[in-house]
Amino acid sequence: LDVDGRVLTQTLKVVPDPRVRGMTAADYAAQFALAQRIEADRAAVAMALKQDETLHAALLARAAAVPALKAALLDYDSHLRALSDLPMHADPRNSMGAPIRHEDSLRALEHRLDALDEAVDGADVPPTPDARSGYVLAHAALGTTLTHWRTLTGQPLQAINRKLAAAGQPPLAL
């Protein structure tokens, strides 16, 4: 702690919860390592979903501003929304949200990784075989989905930006 030029330090020792029995240091390390991998994947999904929301809002605004490009902009948006599985238009009357349509969509992967995080990080046991294999499957699906995301936000987005530039509009950015 640094207050008014005075630095105060104190040693802190982290110890296991005494109510938890049977967890070794290796078990805690395995739990932490898997939780870190899950969290890294959750961050990747969150970033892609944020980019999707940003692009979606920008595409809708440009479609309204440039009627000549409306069809192309909304078509590109529909491809983004298919991969993210976020609804095209949120319905405020639907408090439950729309069901997941594609198990490897960004939204489905977000839910899978959230459940895995709770199962691993919220447990007082070493990672179970189910949690480990669930992570392997989710991570592989995420790799494929993010590859599709990068493809969709690569050349197709550049093509949209060329059309916008030809119409005197600024480019879309992630």
C-alpha cells in the first residue's frame, strides 16, 4: 500500500479452504489451469460477439442511410448473425430470448463455456473427465467457429467497405 509517500507491505499466505478435503496441490493446479483455458476461450467469444454487435448496428444504420446498398448490407448482416446466432431484431417482449439454432454458433459456445466455467471453477474437486472432454470439444468447435468468423470479417467486409467507399460512406470497422 502506498499512501502519502509511505509504503506499507505485509506478507499474505494463501491456504486451501479447510472445509475442502482431499484436494492436493496438483489438483488445485489442474483446476486452475483448466479454468484459465476456459476463461481465455470465453474472452475470445466475447470479443467476437462484441464485434458482431458493433457491425450489426453499423450495418443497420448504413442500410437506412444508403438505400442503394441496403440489400447488400442486410445480406452481409444476415451471414454475421447466422454465425453469431444473435437475433436480427431483439424482441423486448421476449424475456427468455430466442432458442439457440446452431450448436457451434458464437452464442451457443458462449453458453457451453459459461457452463464449463461454473462446473470447473465452482467445484471443490479436481476437473472431472467430463469437464476435460467437454472443454476439448468446446475448444475445437470454437476454433472452427472463429476461423469462420475471421473469414467472414475479412474479404467480405472489405468488399462491403469498397461498396461503401464508392457511395461516399466511411468504412465499417470491427
